[in-house]
Amino acid sequence: MNRLPGDPVMRFSWLNTQLRDHYESLEDLCRDMELSEEQIRASMEEAGFTYEPKINQFR
């Protein structure tokens, strides 16, 4: 996950911006950027954020 911001709050903001502006789902973002969805979900959950598919955002 070296392409993502290291700080969890910055990562939260960056991911939500990408999801809002460019992708219909976290799965699409991960496929396009060749990232592990499991690793992203785990790192975000560790920071207290969970992905909400209905709104396509981390909260």
C-alpha cells in the first residue's frame, strides 16, 4: 500500500475523494490501482473507519 498516504486520516480523505470522484466501488478502485482490498479495509478498520458500500465511502 505504498501508493496511499501513510497517515490514516489523510488516507481516509484520499480514499473517499477517489471513491467519490472516480470509482463506483472500493473493488473498482482496488482493481484499477492494483491494490489489495483486504489490506485497505484492514488498515482503515485499524484506524477506526469502515467502508460503507451503499454510500461508497469510508466512515
